[in-house]
Amino acid sequence: MIMDINWRAVLTGFATAFVLGLLIVWLVPLTQLTTLVYAIPGLMGGVVAGYMVVGAGRGAIHGGLATIIGSVVLLIVWAIFGVLFAGLVPAIVGFSFGLFILLLAAIPGAIAGAVGGWVKDRRTTTREPARAEVR
């Protein structure tokens, strides 16, 4: 069975997560709660990707894909900069740790995508107009 993936939704979710991630890295000071703030871009990217499709199941798939693609791109960039500026061994360790984080990041992105798809499904559901009976 071939899944119908809306790549426009996935790339829009990725772009949203990427831009929000850059803004958060530049604007949020480093504190103990910064790691919680770093989860916001993945969640918002998942919601955007899920909202662009209809249904919680499709939203979860698209939200998870948007989060995974965004994480893979950032992980590759991180590994390249790690090799260039820190050396090969720290870059490999960082890349391995990043793969583990990638698996953990897909779960909230998929949940957020499911929420976005569910909200979109509720908004597009046809409802019967209220009938006023006059006697």
C-alpha cells in the first residue's frame, strides 16, 4: 500500500520548525528551562504539517515526517560543523547522540501533527444548519 504524502505540508512544517528554531536559538537566553523551549519548533512544525491535511492519522504521519526531516537536516549540518571545528571523534559522538534525539523528537512531532489534523478535520466537517421551527 502506497501512502499518499502531501509533501507541501511536510516541507511547510519543516520550514516552520526551522525558522522558529533559528529564532529561539538567537533570542532565548541559555537557562535551565531552555530545553523545554527548544521543543516548541518541532511541536509547531508538526501542528502546521498536520493542519494542512485532514484527519488525525494523516496529521500524525505528516507531523512526524516534518519533524524527522527537519531534525535530519539540522543533524547533518551539526555533524559537518562538528567535524570542522571540534574534530572527528566528538562529531561522531555528537552525531550518535543526535540520532537518539531524532527518534525522541519524532514522537512529539507526530502527536502535534495528529492534533493539527484533528482540528482541521473538526473545522471541515459538514454540519447541518440549525433549523428554526416557527409555529
